[in-house]
Amino acid sequence: MLKNAVDMFANVLLAAKCKLNEWAHDEKGEVNIIAIIIIIAIAIALAIIFRNNLKTLFDQIWTSIFGSVGQATQQY
């Protein structure tokens, strides 16, 4: 009975190892993943480089939106 359990466990491990090996060597979609990672890295680098300009831009947009809201609510 113990030998059957050990054999069954060994078969499960072997099947898992085969699936993992198959997944690791599967090349479908690999180029797309690399392209997405590169695009994300470029976007992060640009955000870091231009963070002061982006902060100023977002602050101006934020004040513009809430300044207009204040004027609109005062009229009514």
C-alpha cells in the first residue's frame, strides 16, 4: 500500500515536472510579453524623467477643474 502511494506521488511529480518544462519552453506569445514589458519600462522612465513637469501639468488641470466648479456653483 505504501509502495502504491509512493509510486502515485512519483507519477504526480513527474507529470508536474513535464508540464512545467513544457510551459517554460513554450514560445507562443513570448514576443508580445517582451514588447509590453519594454513599453511599460519606457513609460515609467519617461514619468520619472518628466515627473516635475507632469506634477505641474496635473496641478494646473486640477485647479482649472475645481476653479470652474466653484464659479459654476456660485452662479446658481
